[in-house]
Amino acid sequence: MKHIFEKDVRFHLSSIHYQRRHNFEVWFAFLILSFLGTSTCATAAPSKSYKTHVLQLCLKKMKHIFEKSDALLYSPSIDDIPENCGIMSLKCYILELVVVLYEEDLLKSDDAECIFHFNATLSSQASSVSCPSCETQTLKSATIFLERMVILLQSLQ
């Protein structure tokens, strides 16, 4: 009886050792894959040109909104934007877009989500030290606003 008990204890101990070793190997593999996953995700971040392209697609879907809108919006011409103020001017355009979405009661639409998502990517990129404020730009119709915004986006790619 003692002999059977010793075999059972040895088997149980070796089984625990195997389980611990297996757990270690699983966690180690998980750790390695986590590091590999974060390094590939960091390099796969969308580029600025991709983001502006996505915004252009959103604007294209929203074209009908601008065509029926009678709003006057601050719309700087590409020639009026100083050299280092492209991003700041784009932020002005985004603010005006939010006004249009509000006036058309579309703040909860998919189009609005696209605009808000793009705006979040701009938050830390713009420096407004020497850039003219949004309100100093000329007021234009919504369709001219849309055309000028698309031109600005294309110039930033």
C-alpha cells in the first residue's frame, strides 16, 4: 500500500511540475506575441495622407448637405493661408463643419463621427502663434467652403 501511495505522490508532483512549466510557456509566448503585436501596430498607424483622404470621402458623402445649405462660412482661399498655417486653417474648416452639422441637426450622424474623429487627430498638431484667426477669413457660401476645404486637404497630402 505504501508503494502505491509513493507512486501516486510522484505522479502528482510530476503532474504539478508539468502544469507549472506549461503555464510558464503559455505566458511567455503570450508576452512575446504582445510585444510583437504592439510593434507592428505602431508601424501600421494611418498616415496623414490616408487620414485626409478619409476626410475627403466623408465630405463627398456630405456634398448634398452643403448644396442645400444657405449658411455663410469662414472659408480662406489656399492663397490666403500662410505657409505654416495649413493645419490651423484646417482646424478652422473643421469648426465650421461642426456649425453646418449643428444647423442641419446632424451631430449624431455617421458623417459627424468622421469629422469628430479627424478633428481629434489634429488637436496637438496645430500651432496658432502666427496664424490668422478663423473669424478674420472671408465668409463664403457652403458650396465654396466645401470646394476650398477639399483644395486645402489636397495641398496637405
